[in-house]
Amino acid sequence: METIPRDPTRKTELSPGIFKTPKVKTDALEVLELELAPGAALEPHDMPCFVTFFALEGAGTFTYGDQVVTVPAGDMVRARTGTVRFWANRGDVTLRLLVIKSLGEK
């Protein structure tokens, strides 16, 4: 067993208002925490693996191709490869997501 405490010293700013904190990375799995400040949005992108997002705090807008959904804290989204996606925080509190990348799943 391994306990992985939250370590704010590992947090890096990807772009203004968007922060990434790595948790675990193996050959099959990557887990990280993603934070988006109010008004922040990721650039549209695709991933080479399945990604599951769990909203820990706040609510975010997830765009997946032409689908747009609001994801509140406690809900999850699973995204397959081959479709452009991005998160935006249109709320007034920080959006915190647990991101789980299934590196072997295409």
C-alpha cells in the first residue's frame, strides 16, 4: 500500500489560472489533480488514451466535440480518444478535477 499525500509543492502552472499536480504515473495509469481558476479554460486538445475526470470541487463546462455539459462536484466524465475536448470554469469558485488517464486504453 502507498499513501500519497496532497503536496502543493508539486503544483505547476500550465497557463494562467490552470494548475496541475501530479499524483501517480505508471506504464498503465496517470493520476493528477487539475485546478482551473474562475474564468480559466484549457486549450482544445485530444488525448492518445481514455481519460476519466472526477469533479472534486466547483463545477466545470466540459466540451467534447460538439457536446457541451456542465459537470458539478461529485460527477464524472469519461472521454475516449479521437475527439477534441477541453474544460472551462465559468463559475466563481475554483474547479478541482481528479484526472485519471488509462494510458493503455485507446
